[in-house]
Amino acid sequence: SSYDSIGCEWMRAPNPINPSLGPIGTDEEINRCHPEGTRVPAREYNPLEREWCREQALNPSWVHTVGPYKNAWSAGEEWLMTTGKAVYDRSTSAFICCIAADFLVDQVDQILKDVKVDELGILTLVRNDENGTVVVSSPKFDPKSTKDTITVDELSHETGVDLAMFGEIKSLVNFSANFSAFAHNDDDYIISAYPIPTVPEKNDSTYRPEYFAIFSLSKASRLTP
């Protein structure tokens, strides 16, 4: 197996914790990296050459989540999520490393099945991204049965939530007012949504939800014997 290096020129950016320290990395660290675009064998793996590490290091106040994506090291249809955060020295503010933990999307799917409050409803976990990437949707979307990720638009015929409504949901998270849980009730669906992680009690300019948990209940399902 192999991967494409993004290089380590990004480490010349100012230290985001304390810009007076200069760049994030040293010339020695940067020169040890494979140049951008180099195909690197897995045995020479360097996390500094990966986009997920770069994003963590440049934005250290956030917990970063990547995925869902297919497990490149597995021969089966295995989907993963990765979450992690950059580590900076508390005393010196120097960059130490990036950390990340992988978990199976199947595990998230099982959690949704365990917590669903209504057997007729659909509980969907959606990434807070431009397209509304669906992580899991119980019971309508099984990640094992697909070769590609799907978006809220592609599942809207089951959940009643399209990209436009997802945009409304995302717009409720702002820093000018207290958050109110999203609630929608029309002729076809009852829908509610809430951000994950939850909105902090005190204003935090670094807060951003990684996901939205969306519960959809079709009124037609209530009428079906």
C-alpha cells in the first residue's frame, strides 16, 4: 500500500498558539518529509505528510473528524471515521504531534439503533459539511451496502431533509443568540435536529459542531397499519 504526500511546507506557517515562536516546524523536520505529490510506500509513513495532520496542526483548538471513508487497508466494504487533535506543549507552545483514532461506522450505526426513540422514525447522523454527508441513517442507510458516501439530498425521499433544509439546520448554530433545537412540521414529516457536540453553555468562538443528529418521522408511517 502507498499514499500521496502533501509535503510539509505547511509547517512554515506561524505557530498558531504563539506566532512569536515562528514557524510550526523546523527546517530539519520539513526536509525529512517527502515532497508534495510523491507516492510514498506505507513502510515510510509520515503523518506530517497527511492532510488530516496538517488541518489539526493549523487549527489546534478544534477536535477534527474525517470521514466516512473506506478503509484502504481492508479488502472488504469497511467504512471508517477518524477523530483527533493536534498536541502542543502547554509550557512552550511548541508543536509536538498529531493524534488520531479510527472507529468503524458500524459502531456508530449500532449506537443509533440503540438510542432511537421511535420505531417508526429515522435517526440520521450528518457531517457538518457543505454537502451534508450522511454517516449513518438507521434503518434506511446501511454503509456496508454502498460503495460511495451519500448526502442528505440523496436520502431526502426517506427523511424529508434535503440540502436546503440542512442549510436551515446549520444556520441555527451561531454566536449571536442561544441555540434553539431545530423543529419542523409539515404535511409529510415531523423533523427535529440537534448539533454534536452540544452547544457550550458559555460563548466559545472556537466551537463548531462536527455533526447534526436528525430525527425524522413520516406521518404516513403513522397511518400505515
